[in-house]
Amino acid sequence: MAKNIKSRAEDYAQWYLDVIKAAQLADYAPVRGCMVIRPEGFALWEAIQRDLDRRFKDTGHVNAYFPLLIPLNFLAKEAQHVEGFAMECAVVTHHRLENDGKSGLAPVGKLEEPFVIRPTSETVIGHMYAQWIQSYRDLPVLINQWCNVMRWELRTRLFLRTTEFLWQEGHTAHETAQEAQEETLRMLDVYAAFAEEFLALPVVKGPKTESEKFPGAITTYGIEAMMQDGKALQAGTSHNLGQNFAKAFDIKFLGRDQKQQHVWTTSWGVSTRLIGALIMAHSDDDGLVLPPRVAPVVMAIVPIFKSDADRAKVAAFIDVAIRTLVGEEEFAAAAKRQQSEVVSYFFDRATEQKIVVDWRDNRPGDKQFHWEQRGVPFRMEVGPRDVDAGSVVIKRRFDRAKESVETSKLTPGHLRTELADVQRLMFQKAIEHRQANTHRVDSYDALRATLAEKGGFVRCYFHPDRQAEAKIKEETKATVRVMPFDAQGQTGKCMYTGKDGAPEVIFAVAY
RNA sequence: CGGGGCGUAGCGCAGACUGGUAGCGCGCUUGCUUGGGGUGCAAGAGGUCGGGGGUUCAAAUCCCCCCGCCCCGACCA
């Protein structure tokens, strides 16, 4: 169908890249491994930010900003942390450029101590917390920041793994171990609810194994999602850092018992990788498919006309429809706004979601493909025949369903209901896909066979063990993605060692 | 960092083996035509062939060096 997009069956990796390109979500930057997030893509990030930020505020957090550059020695203060990140840090070593005499520029002014471009901010934030926190009265500290980070990845993929990416990182400090643990799980729940309600992305919650946890954490919890090819994608993590960073940065407070003690900290984050998850979970061979709550444009209207008379007739009809859908105030505001041939109206000012009317002088078919590839949930065609009949055909992106709607029923309420329906159906479809691709095994042979033949999530009882996991990864490419909470603490015979009392885990090949 | 591929018009590509001064499709401009899922015709504009060096009367093409990107692998909250 879409001639600029390879099918998923033909080449899944290429399909993913083609969808991004066709929808103009991102482009390659002139710097290796870096991407330019184009307006269509950035709108998705803004939607994610808007919804998540509200959830953070609802749980008592506030935003702040910490610097991009981190003194080199900060990173070295926590042993596991430095070990985990040292290999992928970009380092700033100079602070000036000079003409090199050959029509180029050369760095000069070597720094006494180099800076690291933040791969994450535990260390600078720890440094600041040590100064801000004096007493139990200063706790808890519940700060989040939205920013960019840089990790010098060897192998990159648009959105999923780029050298620079955007994310949010929450950093909290608490009086007790229990409070820190509660916060870690609270934010895991926030992520899970967000993923399922907003992105229509079903996730499995639970702790990671020792070998998969964040460098410097006591325990890392994750939400794990399944992509359409059956591979797993870690969509968010929440870490209980215990007193590791408190000790490394000497974050102490005078407790209620009048004794000095270290705080208990947590950190949690999600990144622009979520956009990759969104694409790979929902899109199809025709291009992007967006869950309605994320979609910057909820409906695209394609006028159809030949003569000027028809155009006027269709335009009058569309004007009436738009006034009903967005209200008189917004209709008037749109007339004063700078507009291209694609005219935008805000359907929902709070979420900045729009309805557009595509007046470009293209073929109707062109316009259908255009909005289809961009994942717009609904498309409405309006031609002279519709005007005469007093009804329009609305096409639903996610399942290509068509619905004939009488003009009188074209209300904001109707559209909202339809959008909510699609949101629900997309989540449902994703859950069904995950169920159909989740398997259960009780032996290592069965695990290998299942991963090789079927892929997807494979549940089994397994005693996490660094060496065993490395061996299994080598032989199957799969790792323990998560020890699911939904197994409800049941244990069984380890499929690898045969020992009793093993927890349930999910093995999968991951992105 | 290893293996593979690529770099030629805004985009996608051919031309290279066998050297002769650059072409196709899409897009763009103009006109007519058409218009309910990627109309048709005609006329146009547009290129330091990634960079540097070498061989040659002559290099997109052959040789050497460099740069960059993509894919696969190793690695990776």
C-alpha cells in the first residue's frame, strides 16, 4: 500500500525507520548517533511531558534544573556508578577555540579538571542535596528535572537509543528506608499507569535482576513492554538507591533522635525512547498509528471539490462543522492565527490537540495518505455529495473502520467518545498481542526452543544468577527483563538449576 | 571496536567491471487536463559526482589516503 514504507514482515527494522521518516518524526543529525526531533515528533514528547508532569505534581513533586556539566571527580565517588557509566561518557576538556592557521579551528585552553556531559544526574544532585538537607524537617526532597543527557552509545537507533536523548529524572531524598522504598514503588506505579492509560501500552512491573540493575542502585524496578515483533522494551525504571549516594556525597541530616544519619534516595526516569515504544507497539504497514490521547491532531478533514461553487459549498459546510466541534471562540481565534493551507483549530486547548482542514491543492488521495501516515486517529472526507446527504464518512486510523455520521451528530461529545473508544481498543489490542506472545516453560530446553521458534515473553521459574544469565544470553540472546509482580510471589523449581524456591521471571530478547 | 553497505539534483537511485566531459524516477516551476485513495500530457529549472592526492590527452568511473552515515555483531540505565 504505502510505497515509501517497507512492510513489517519484510524488514521490521527498516519498517520502523520508514514509519519515522514518513511521519516526519525525526531526522538524522550531522553528528553520529544524534537525531533531530522534528515538530511532529516533538509534539509527541510534549504530550508525554504534559501528562507525566501532571502525574508528578499530583504525587507531590516539583521541577528544577541542574547543570549539563559534571565535574569528573563526582562521577568517581560511587564505585558501581562510575563502573557503569565510565565507558560511555562524553568529556569536555577545553574551553576555547583558536584559528589553527589552516582555515580551521582547534581547541585550546585545556581545563584543569575535565567535565563530563551528564549521562544522568545522581552525582551533581547528590552534591547539592548534601548542602540543602540539614534536618529531618528538610525531608523529603521530591525534585524532578526535564533535560537532555548524553551516553556515547556504540550502536544507535532513532528514539530507542541515541547518543543524546531527552528524558526526565526524578531524584528524591527520604528520612527512612521504608519511605524511599515506598517512593520507588509509587513512581513505578505512576509510570505503569501513564504507559497504559496514556500510551495504551500494556506493561509488566517488577524488579530487575542484579545484573540488569542501575549502577549504584540497591534495587531497580522497571516497566517492560512488548513490541509487535515480540521483543521487549524497557519503558521506564525506578531505582531505590538506598544510602549509596548519600554516603558517596555525604548527604546527612539530624534525625528526630538527634543523631546524624544518611538520607535514603531514589531516582526514576523515562526518556524519548517512549516514542519508539509508541511507534513499535501500535503502528502498521501504512505508517504511524497514534493512540488518541497522544495524537497532536485528532482529526484531519479532507475537502473534496471540483468547481469553485463546490468548493464554496464544502467550505461552508466545514465551517459549520468546525464551529460546532471547537466552539465559536476558537473558530474566531483560528481566523486570526498565522495559518498555512492546512488550517488548524484547537479541539482541546488543555492538551493542544487539534483538528485540521487540509485545503492544499493536492489530490484527495494524496491527503488521505498524508494524514494516514502521520497516525491521525480520524479522517473526515467532505465533498458535495456529503453536503447534500447531510452526513459524512469518518475513517478510523487504527482499524480502518468507516462510519457514516449524520451532520447533527458531529459534536465534540461524539468525537470525544470516539477518541476514547479508540484509546480503549488500542490498549485492548496491545494486551491481546502480548497475551498471544507470552509463553510459559519449565525447562531450559523449552526456554531455548520457545525463544528460537516463537519469541515473545517467556515466563519461567528461575533463580537469578549473574553467570547463568550471561550464559543464557549468549545462547539465546534473551535476558531476564523483569521479575513480575503479577506472579504474586509464587515460587517453583528453577528451570535452569532445578532448585526449588525460584521466583517467576520473564525472559525475552530486548531492544 | 569487528563485518557489510552506501556517499552522484531537494529525495530515491542508475552510470563504475570495459575512462570520452552526467542520466532516470519522484518532487519543484509554468500551462492545459483531472479531482470521492498516490490523474494525464507538454515545456522548464536544478549537480564542486563526500574530500584530498595520484595515473592519464581525458576520471563519477582506475589506484592510494581521509571523512561521514546506515545496517548487522560485540557492548549498553
